[in-house]
Amino acid sequence: MKPEPAPMIGAIVVFILGLLFWLEGHRDPGDLPAHSRANLIFAISIIISGLLLIVATGRMWFKHLWHDRYGKQKKRRR
């Protein structure tokens, strides 16, 4: 099983954007409100990307929910 590509790409994009905003917010050492905003946005982006990562890998975590009980059986009963 492979992870879902769309949520995985979304998690990577959200994390990179949060990291870039954090770096931009910490560029000026004297601007303390920008530091706190950057930290908050980076924390939120980590949470969102973590949730997207869980969604992307959900089939690997919960295999018992994704088995095909009635569809593709190896032996057909007649």
C-alpha cells in the first residue's frame, strides 16, 4: 500500500510555506510581534501538515478498515 499522493503533497506544501513564513518573520531581530506571529503560523502549519500526513497514510495505519471482504476473493465458491 502506498500513501495517498494528494494529501501527502498538501502536507509538504503546507509545511514548506509555514517554514518560509517562519524564516521571514524571524529576519528582523527587533520585530517581536512578527516573531510571535511567525511562531504561531509555523505551529499551525505543523499541526495541519501532521493531520494531512495521517490522512495520507491512513490506509497503512488502519489496514483492517480497508480490506476487501467480499470483492476480490482468491477462491470463488460456486
